[in-house]
Amino acid sequence: MSIIGPRKQLGAHAPPGQTLAKTLGWPHLIALGVGAIVGTGIYTLTGVGAERAGPAVILAFAIAGAVCACAALAYAELATMIPAAGSAYTFTYTALGEAIAWVVGWSLILEYSLACSTVAVGWSGYLVGWIQAAGIVLPQALLVGPHAGGIINLPAVLVALAVMGMLVAGTRESATLNIVLVIIKLVALTVFVVFAMPAFDADNLHPFMPYGFASVEQGGTKRGVMAAAAIVFFAFYGFDAVATSAEEAKRPGRDLTIGIVGSMLVCTVIYMAVAVAAIGAVPFQQLANSPEPLALVLRSLNQPKAAYLIALAAVVALPSVILVMMYGQSRIFFVMARDGLLPQQLATVSKRTGAPTRITVLTGISIAAVAGFFRLDEIAELANAGTLIAFIAVGACLMVLRRTAPDARRLFRCPAPYVVGTLAILGCLYLLYSLPGTTLFRFCIWNAIGLVFYVAYGRRHSFARRGEPA
């Protein structure tokens, strides 16, 4: 047995009773991708990116989008070639082996859980602001966690549990609701561009790159276009959650390709339009580190009603990000349990809905606990690190399987696979390097813990190592 462990066979089938129901069409998948991508990132990270890159945050969005586009093309080929749940984890298990797949799966768990909890806490802040603006006073102890002198962030807990309930009710039902929430977000962002673009002033774009292109440390903070790209990258990923739904797609070849590539194209156009409108309307210094940069722009332009609409859309629609990320994490957990790397009791599928109810409940409770009790502002960038590792692995899997399985059926073929795969790997490595050193250190600690669990439990219970179907 090699150190990287066994590989899954192409076309391997899940055991009876552990197969997810095929309930999703391409509109659901595009909405899943857009629902995850258009969220906290575009509503808040425009200001953070402006602080790190100045007007060149526009270029940072383009670079992050280009790297994600390469990864999306690789995902589209692999997801239609291996239409099973698990996304990058399953692809890596098939192409590179079990040990590397464990690292990828463990990194994805970190990505999804932190993203869910962070958005839940952010949504809580929006909601509390609305309630207090209406003159309603709530006990502070129930609005923040112990780190801020409270007992629990109850709104964050409740929204996480509510989303969990929607997923337990059924994948198709929750995906249909997600379509409605996505439409609300897209309408709000369109309103922003319509009101902000007429105020465009080319003088606000000068100097375009005040901190240069490369990621360099200035005053204890990394600045430059690439430093901003490493942060606004958070605003793009989410299409990988579409790949986790491969097993539930009605027609994987068509639906997954449209879902993955379509959601990336839609979101890249939206992000570029929003970034140009925001930076062109006001000096970037006004946006720097604003928790609500889009609403700030509209208030600066004396458009209070439009600013109100943007904020309202955030309150109403941000749960769609939690929904998609929780969906993705539950599917990663599910397939790792189905492979024996986690306790197999977690790989139980509801006979009524065809969804993994038990693992969804466990995922929802754990996310609610983190959102209710822990401070996440210092570790949110860990989610980016986990995603970058997954994208690097997918780029490698694309090229490896073109070599080892050249004749395998591919319903979507990535153009120039070796160029796309190489660009995805190099781009993600540079973005990973551009993250703060403390983030990379914590990410290594997380994976060290994961490897200990893998050696102590996963290796011994792996079905693939025991020669059983995985």
C-alpha cells in the first residue's frame, strides 16, 4: 500500500441505501452557485479590498475571478466525469489517492464551516441593527458571544438552525427557495449599479495602484493588488458547492456544466460592474474597511432609499449563502463517512426526502455553536486557505486524469487542460502565499489535527483499504 493510499475507481457506485436522490436541474445549480458566490463578499469585501489595493481593487476582482475561472473549468470536467457527491475530495480520491483526499476534505470542512458561521454572525449584526433602529431594545447578553461580554449570539444560532431545517426538509425545496433569495440579491445589486454608475468620476481612479501590484507588508498589513485579490477571492468561491451536488443532478453532463460555468460568468460580470461603480463614485479612502461599502456609496450620493434597499436585501438574502455552504459541508461530511473515513452511521439517507438528514443536523448544530459562541474575525481568512488547497488539488486532478484515464467518458472537456490546470495551481499558490502568515500557521495546525485523526481512525476504517466498495 503506497503512502498516498488507495484510489477510487472511476464509475464506482455508492452502496444501496446511501445514494442521494436526483432532484436538481440546471436552474437550481446556477442558483446554488450564485447563491454562494454573491453574498458577504461583494457586500463587505469591496471596502476591505479598496483599503489594501486602492482603485486597483477592480483589478484584484478580475485576477481572483480569472483564477477561479480556471478552477471552474477543471471542476466542470471532473464533476461531469465523476458525478458523485464530494466535489474536490472525491476527485482527489480518484486521481491522487486517499491521504491527499483526506487533506482536501478536511480543508473543505474548514472552508464551509467558517464561511457559514461568519455569514451567520454578519447576518445577526444586520438584523440587530434593524431591530434597534425600530426602537426595540433586546438583552445584549443574547446578541453577542462571550468574547464581547454576552452569553450567546442568539440570532446567529437561530438563522443557522433555520437553514438546517430547510435542508432537512429536502434538497429540492431548499434549492427552490434559494432561487428566490438569489433573485432578490441580483435585483439589489442591479439597483446599486444603476444609481452609482452615473456618478462615475475618472479622477477617483488615480492613482490606480497606490500600493503596487505584489503583496508586500506595509505598516503591519499586507497591501497591493495581490494582497487584495487574496481577500476578495472569498467573494468568488462557492461554485465548488455546485460540484458537491453532482450526485443529485438530474442530467449531470448538461446541468453541472451550466451550473458551474454559468454561475462563475454571471458573478464575474456582476462583481466587475459593482466594483467599477463603487470605486468610480467615491474616493477609495471612504470605502476602506467599511462594513457596508455599497450602502455607504449610495448614502454619499444622497440616495437613502436605494441604500435602504441594499441593506434590506442583505438581511433577506444572506441566508442563501449559509444555505449553500451548509449544503456543501453536509455533502462533504456525508461522502467521507460513506467512504469509512468518518463514522459510517453519519452516511444515512432519509427515505422521505433522499437527503442525508443525520449529517445535515450535525452540521447545522456545529455551525450554530461556532456562530453563537466564537469570535471569527481573526480566523475568517482560514476559509480562503481551505478553498485554495481544494482548487490546487482540482487543477492537479484535471491533468493527472487526462494522463491516467485518457479514454474515460467526459461529458464536458476543459479546453487546453494542461494550461488551465497549471494556471489554476500557480494562481492559487500565489494567492495562498499572499495570505497573512498567522492565517497560514493556523491552517497548518488545523490540518495537523486532521492528519492525527486520519491516522488514528480514517486509515483503519477506510473501505477502500479493506477492499470494500467506497
